[in-house]
Amino acid sequence: TVTRATLHNIDYIKEKDIRIKDFVWIHKAGEIIPEVLNVNLDKRTNQKPFKMIETCPVCGEKLIRKEGEADHFCVNLNCPGRNINQMVHFASRGAMDIEGLGEKVIYTLHEFGFLNQISDIYNLHKNQDELMTIPGFGEKKVQKLLEAIERSKDMPLDRVLFGLGIKHVGAKVSKMLVKQFETIENLMNATYEDLMAIHEIGEMIALSVVEYFHNEANKRHIEYLRELGLKMAFSKQEVVEHELNNKTVVLTGKLENYSRDQAASILESLGAKMSSSVSSKTDLVIAGSDAGSKLKKARDLGIKVIDENEFMKLVNNET
């Protein structure tokens, strides 16, 4: 049952003439993604057309929208809203996975002046005594947080790269870039042509990466993160001989004993190629609890499916 659908594209809103307080028809596009189909004009009275804001609601700077793109952006590098969201993304589970440094904690530490940019996270230990004076921050909580921050320094370069929040560079692209260039210096010096030569790297990603690393402030910040102890080189992982070598694998559903990232890392160490969707090229699907459409499609296509227990046996046979 669809209970909510979001609208992010101003052109789509204008095309469908969707107005504030309209009643709309929604459905699951492709049986997965909630989508607004159109407006129920029978219920329209005097609804007002939607007008996109022109300035950032946090810093007041003018928003920009690049040609050919749907989103509007605040480009003020000193915008507190941008910086807070960058830190939230950086500390998130898919990036540096800093336990205890969620959105609320980041907002609180920002309000008290301790966090203004990503590098500040790794200087929090210098303010340990002051942190314990913040309401809700006792000695135990602060100690656990600082330990989690220290552990995050062991995260591989692809996690660091993803955590930086470069536009169009997600977790999968980060892994591809790191495997190709191996060090942050090599990636910084990569040309548009170097990037376009990589399979699955398109024009938007290549332009975004080049633009990001041409910014001197970004390069200085990365160098400071290196000084703080973050990994800026790719550690090649030896792939063992295994039946999963060069096999395309899809994970779906919830696993009880592994996070999605942990399971993917194990599979990659066995030589598997991870995919987010099931197709005729998929060799194996690992299905946890609550597996949905991907499991059904795998069965319809006759693709081999194993559960978590079988996956654990597969792993334990190699350890």
C-alpha cells in the first residue's frame, strides 16, 4: 500500500500542474517506487500553484539550478545547512559508519560550536571535558563516541571518498574509482578523459569529480583529513579461489548476522561482482527475511537463490 510519494522535480510538478493542497492519484511505478500520477481535478477548488524558493532557507544565498538537472542547490561552501548535512552523510552507516554520531548529535554539537565541518569530527577528542557538560552527554556516551570516531579511521578509501559527498559519486562509483586510481592523489590528478575511459563512468560523474578536485579548498580539506589519520590509499584485497569468482550476486531482504555492507565485502573478497538488480545475467541471489520483488524475479528467471544459513556455510567453508 502506498502511503506517501514525494515530488522532487519542479518540471514534473509544472507538467502535471500539481498545486498546494491538491488531491492526487498515486501508485507504485514498476510495482516499487511511489509516484504521483496526476491531479484529481474534481476536488480542485482554489489551490495555489507551487513556486520554488529562490534562496537557501539556512544561509540566504541564491540557489542555482544547472542546465539539464532537476535539483536546486545552495553553492555557499560556508552554509551551515550544507556543512551539517555533509557531516551527517559522512558519519552515516554507508560511509564512515560512526556509531553514535547521528543527525541529532551532529546538530547538537554544531549548536555548541564543536562541529562545523567534517574534519572537526576528528578533533572532538580535544574537547572531551567540555563535551561531557552538554545535557545528555555523560562520560560513557562521550567515550563511546570518541572510540567510534577513532575506529572510523580504519575505513577504506572508497568509504572516505563516498563520505565526502561528491555529487553523483555514490558507494558503487566510489569503489570503482578507488580500484582504478588506488590513491587520492591519482584521483585528484585524473582528467575528464581518464574518468570517461572507465566503464560505467558517465559524463556527469566525470565532470563532477574533476570540478570537485579542482577546488583548492576541497584539496586542502582532504590533505588535513590525511594528517588526522584517514586512509587515502587503496589496500588491495587478495581474492581467494572460490566458486563465486566473477559471479554476479544480488543481496535482497534483511540479514540477521551481517549488515548489507559486511555481506557485500565478504562476497567481493570471494571474487563476486555485486549488483543491485536481478537480471538474466545474475548468477546468484542471497535472500534474507522480507525479500520482495527481487526474490520473485529471481525465481521467475530460474536463478539460484540461497538463504542466510546457506550463505554462512558458503563463507565458513572458506575461513
